[in-house]
Amino acid sequence: MPEGNIIHRLARVHRRWLIGRPFTADSPQGRFTAEARRLSGRVLQGVDAHGKHLFHHFEGGIRLHVHLGLVGNIRHFRASAPLPSPACRLRLASPHATLHLSGPQACELLTPDAETALRARLGEDPLRPEASPARAFEALRRARAPLATVLLDQARISGVGNILRAEALFLARLPPQRPACELRSADFERLWDALRQLMEDAARDGRIVTPQAPPTALCIPGKRREDRFCVYDREGLPCPRCATPITRVTLAGRGLFFCPRCQAPR
């Protein structure tokens, strides 16, 4: 599932390419036909992201809400676009840019009030300028579950997924299985700063590169740049700080990666 940095990157791309243009809209798949008719011919006036949720604001107060989920995909084309696949839920087309959306977990039109209500259920997003670290800290501290589990609760901090939680906890030197209610203020400040920096860099660059991450075999001249992690998906490989083998455990049905020495409980 795309994490918050990817959704914010999409919002930035859409603001640059799509705002101010009228679009024709249709649903090749057929599951969004009536809603597409309401969008067709309207000018896109704004694009915003909150956590893993993407919002397109069209003239007339029409709001398109998209959550990509596990298999959702957005493809972009500048001028000429190929025919959409049969799975394309929504096509937005103009002479200058076209968007194909397929497989989203959510694709719906909202009123402004419904969008406000949805956003109210989401936690603080480290990439939003109005985000409150204090509220995020209190939201985490209200939970007794392990910190690594609570970080994936979008009602507490929005936009964090499996990769970001592993890398941020490593950078903050925090034991992932410590109860969230035991989190101290200084620990949280390190964690919040790590999340914000990782997400901002990834939203800008289109990939996650954790500070101190070792190079990968694909990071060579002439090859596409890839994500680079310190702990995520590196089970058994040496920690870049202390050379202890990285551990993987299953927590709440998800793989959790950490260094058992650098992130040992204290």
C-alpha cells in the first residue's frame, strides 16, 4: 500500500499538471459511470493529500476522494494516452494531461462536509504544515499496544506504513515492541522528526533513502535509483550502525524489522 509520502508526491504532481484544466471523465470499467458524468467538463481547482488519502476539488463543490489501498494505481500521461485497461475505474482526460485510476480501495464523490468529517477521523500527518506534534504524541500515548503497532493506526498518525515505521523507529533508536503509553517526550521528538524527514525527502525524490542506509546492488551507474533501507526487508543482514543481524518478527500480522541491539529495550 502506498505510504503517505507517495500520496503527497501525487498531490504535488497533480497540482503542477492538472489544476486549472477542464476534464472529460468516464469509467471504462463501468463502476463509476454516474459519478464520472458529474465530474465531466468541470475544472480541477485544487488537490490535497492527508495521510494515504487524496482529494481533488472540482468546480461546483465536487470533491473526488481516492484511497489507493493495496492494489490501486494511478497512471499519468502528458499528451497522447493509450487506451485504458478494462480495470480502469476512472479516466480524466484533457488535451494536455490524462489520468487513469484502477483498483482503488476508495473512489467516491464527497460533499465538502463529508470530506471534513473524513479528515476529522484521521491522525496528524507529518507532511501537513498544520500538523500538531503535541496531538500526535498524546494520541500515541493513549494506546497500550506496542509502539510499532500503534504507528500503523491512521487515526493516530496518518500516512505511516510498514516501511516508514521500521525506518523511523530505527533512526529514533526506539524498541518497536515498547508499549506506546510508555513513550517519553524526548523519544517522541526523535520519532516525529525522523518520520517528517523521511516522508518529506521521499515525497520530493520519489523514493525512500534512510540516512546511513547501505548501498544496494541496484544503486550503480546506469541503473534506476532504488529505495535504500537500514532495517526494512534486511532480515539477517548487518545493521549499518553495529553490524548485528537485523531481526524480523510478525506483529499484528505484519512483518516488523529492527536491530535487536540498537533498538533494545532499556
